[in-house]
Amino acid sequence: MFEIPDDKKYLESHEWTTTDGDTVRVGISDFAQDELGDVVFVELPTEGDELAAGDEFGVVESIKAVSDLYAPISGTVVAVNEDLFDAPELVNDDPYGDGWMLELEPADESEFDDLLSPEEYREQTE
């Protein structure tokens, strides 16, 4: 069974989001990192980039596959996890913690309503 924290929302493409009020943190789920295998490279956007919900924002490359990453909501990139450039394995080791990918300043918080709940995401991964 994969870890699916109840304090996050999810995309069908296996990205997760969590908010601390002003910004939204984004990463990939435990299920996604397990399917990918050992992550060897992560490509992320630049701070200041504008993303629309569903836009491709980067790439994660593993020993098994290359996978596109998609923005769960629209917003401005206010931070990227630069630790991943030197240590992409953080995505495997701690996908919901040190393996986070970017933070967005949301353009429209109502877009959260379109994301999957932990229960809905759990059903998808079973």
C-alpha cells in the first residue's frame, strides 16, 4: 500500500498539492515515484514562470522512464526545490517532504475543487 496523506489533494497524473495559506507546494506521489523507479534527473521551471492548470511544468527522469509533470492549479512559480538538481533521489526517499518540486502563488484558489481528494486518489491507485 502506498502512502497517500490526507492533508493533500491530487491529480490523476499523480502530482500532489498542499497549501500553507499563501502558497501551494507541489510534488509527485509515493505511487508515482515507485512506478518510476530510481529518479536520476528532475527538470523544473524558473521562479516567476506563469503556469495554467494542466500545463506541463517539468520532467522527471528515472532509470525506467521519462515522465512529464503537470501543474495542478494556475499560478506563479515562487520557489523551486533546487536540492533536486544535485539530489534527485529525494523524490524517491521523501516524496511528500524533502522531495517537493515547486511552490506556486495560486491565481484561482477555486481550482482546488477540481483536484482529487485523498479517497478519490486512493481508489485510482488500487
